[in-house]
Amino acid sequence: MTVFFKTDPNEKPLDVIKDDGGLTSIFRTIAVIGDSLASGDLESIGVPGSPRDYHDMPDISWPQYLARMSGTTVYNFTRGNMTCREYNNSFADERGFWDKEKAAQAYIIALGVNDLDEMEQELGSVADIDSDFHRNRPTFAGDYAKIIQHYKEIQPGAVFFLVTMPYEEEGPYMKAEWVKNHEAHRKLLYELADFFTNTYVIDLAEYSPPQDAEFHRLFYTGGHLNSAGYYLCAKMIGSYIDYIVRHDFEKFNRSGFIGTTFAYCE
């Protein structure tokens, strides 16, 4: 019989897929900061000849599939086309996402496609981060770090999971410059995880199934995931967080105190 808390040092993050999100459930509140992928965005077309349209449908987003499978409260701090710059400058304020009442024990950040591919923002580096996040340099790295810093101020002790972009073998993100962007984005997220405490990388670029023609046939409708695709994404995110916790239990033994006024036992 395999004991669930015994870990194989050779195990890869998605070797074990959890139906219920596994140890993701130790976080009773999770906030997801993201763009269309995290918003359950579906692509539609109306009468013949009409343009394509995109619809945020949070109920079939991977954060809400994750909430239902894990029993954890998961907030969608998301919207299609979101960038770090817009999140910091207007969106979070307008929606009350900086409010203390909405503070979470864990934050999953899935941003970068619109910033780097569409807006062509300068990537930057951890050198762009100031101890006062208002003074971060206006690069992608500075803007991304500002989100982490702001939530660390709101919820000291919170855990952060930074999501890399899945690798596509075909589709709109195969342009050479975009592939380069995604590789640089992945490298930067690991640097940010080293820079900040309680911060981990969910590396879908390395460990999720390649998004080839068969993957697109099954899990895409047009240029966005379909309901089954978002469900699969939720399973991967939950299983990856479970893997991270199982392989470093001691780092998470005080997670129940996040957001409380209690001290912890040594």
C-alpha cells in the first residue's frame, strides 16, 4: 500500500494526478490573478461572416473547477486580456481586489501572455524591484513583482504560486518571438520565486502535456480552451500544488495560521 505522504525523489510534478486537488485543500482561500485562461474565456462566432467574440465564463474557469474539486474557496481576480500593468493601475482597485476582506492564504498568478506577446512590454529582471513597490521600474518584472509585494503587504505569510505558459506545438503562440518570450517568462518566474519568500513555480511549460494537434482537437474551441480543457487545467494546477506541498511538508506546517492573529508553536 502506498502511503500518500511518502514521496519518491524521482517523481515529477504531474506524475500523480489528484481528482480532488490533493493538498491544495490546506489553503482555505485562494485568489487567482490572471487573464482569459483563468477567466474561463470561450470563443464564439455568430451568424456566418460575423466576427469571433470572446466571453469570460468564470463558472467553467479552472479556478472554479479547482474550487469545486478541492472544497476550497477560490476567487477569480481575473479578466480576459488582463496585464500586470492594468491589474496594478486600475483593475484591482475598481474590483476591490486589494481589500483586506478578500485576502487569501494563497495566490496563484497566471499572467504574461498579453504583457509580452500582445503589448510587447520590456521583460526586465529582479533588479527592477524596489523595497517600496511603488518605485519598481515599469517593466514586466517590476509590474509582476508589484502584485506579489502588494499582496504580501495585505496578507503576510501568504503563499504564492507563479504559473509558466504551457508549451504549444501548434497554435497562435508558435511565432518565433513569442516562443522566445515564453522561455524568458519561465526563467524570470524562477528568479522571482528565488527572490521572494513562500513563492513557488507551477511550471506548465516543462511538465504539462504538449499542446499539439490532438490536444487542440480535444481541449480547444477556436483559439481558447473549452470546458474540458479548463477542467484539465484545474486538475494540473491542483496536482502540481499537491506535489509542491508533499515534497516540502515542513514549509507548509504553519499554513493554517495565514490570515489569523495567532502565533504558531515551534
